[in-house]
Amino acid sequence: MPAGILFYAIIFLFGVVIGSFLNVCIYRIPRHEDIVKTRSHCMSCGHTLRWYDMFPLFSYLFLGGRCRYCKAKLSVQYPLIEALNGILYAGIVLLHGVSIDSALLCFLASALVVLSVIDFRTYEIPWGINLFLLALGAARCALDWQNAADHLIGLIAVSAALAILYYASKGRAIGGGDVKLMAACGLFLGWKLVIFAFLTGCVLGAVIHVFRMKLSGQDHVLAMGPYLGAGVMIAALWGERLIDWYLGMF
């Protein structure tokens, strides 16, 4: 196997392992369960899982998507989140190389995956995830200290307007978690990219939400977290190029 392919395969597998922990966070954080000390167990029968039951991605495939002990069907979310996180990690390293910035982008991607799934299910964004994103933003601001002003302006560039909307509508127009999300991501991205991220997230939310309603024939409450998270990742990975391309058209 060529060294390059092997390297990215290792990065992918590392992302898959982290993705297994993300599944733990997705299930336990909304239930206010400990994500570190409590041992993994089957969500159906409660049986404590052995180490050989928890190989990320592969255990699901080997067990045929069922619990070894009670034979209950396991959620397809497990392998999907693990594989998605592995793909994101490999893609980020492919685009940005091996660097501290790539590590921060990987952590950002993982946090947004957890946030998006939880918000999609519960319509709430846990404050702890936004706090983690804020810490990532502070770290990136420190590393990019020459452009610290851009990052600090990004902290309020979108979130200040959303905060006004939140209080003016008494929380009916947008959630408080979305305000905090854009503040934390604004510190990470800087003001230009966070505006781009917000606009991209709004477009994605509007288009996909309409399709969801048409396909199901039912009204859905719009959870903005997944769409804003997608906008943030698009901005973080390709935002500068897309902005330059757009401005070059004039």
C-alpha cells in the first residue's frame, strides 16, 4: 500500500474511533448522563458491553447491526457517525495538511456533528458544546494573533444581531443556543467567514426544510443547528476560496 494511502487510512481510522465517542455524547448529553465514567451498555437490554463489542464501525458490521446479547436492532446512527467523522478528519488533513490548525478543524467538525444531531432531535443546543467551541475559537484566535481583531469582531458580527432578534421575539424567531453557536464560531472563523457561514446555513436550512415538509407532508419545527453547523464547516474549509471567486466576478 502506498505510504500516502496508508497515512490517510490511519487518519480515517482515528476519526472513526473519535466518532464512536461522539455517539456516546449524542445519546448521553441530552439525558444528562456521564460521558466518561458510565460504562457503555446496550440501549435496549442494558447489558454492559465488552471491549470486543465496541470496535468502531467494524463491530456493527460483524454483529449484523444487532446487539450480541438481546439481538435488538442497533441504530444505523452508530456506523454513520463513525464513518462521517473519519471522512471529515481525512478530508481536513488532505486539504490543510498536518498542523495544529488541522487539529482544531477536526475538533470543530466533531463538535458540530454532535451539536447537529442533538439539535435535530431535541431542538436544543447543549451549552457545554458551545463552550467547547468557544475554547476552540480562543485557541485559533491565539494562534492567528496577527488577525486577532478579525476574530474578535467575528465574535459579535452575527451573534449580536441574532441576540437582538432573540430578545425582541422572546425566543420565537431563533434559539438562544444558535446565538451562542454563532458567537463561538465567529471567534473561530473571523468576521468575514462567519457572515458567509451564517448566510450559507440559512440558505441550506430554507431549501432542505422545504423539501422535508414536501416529502413528509407535515410541518416540521426548524432546528437551525445542523444547517448553521454545515455552513460553518463549508466556510472553514472553502470559505476564503468561495468569497474570492464571488468577488472576482465583479
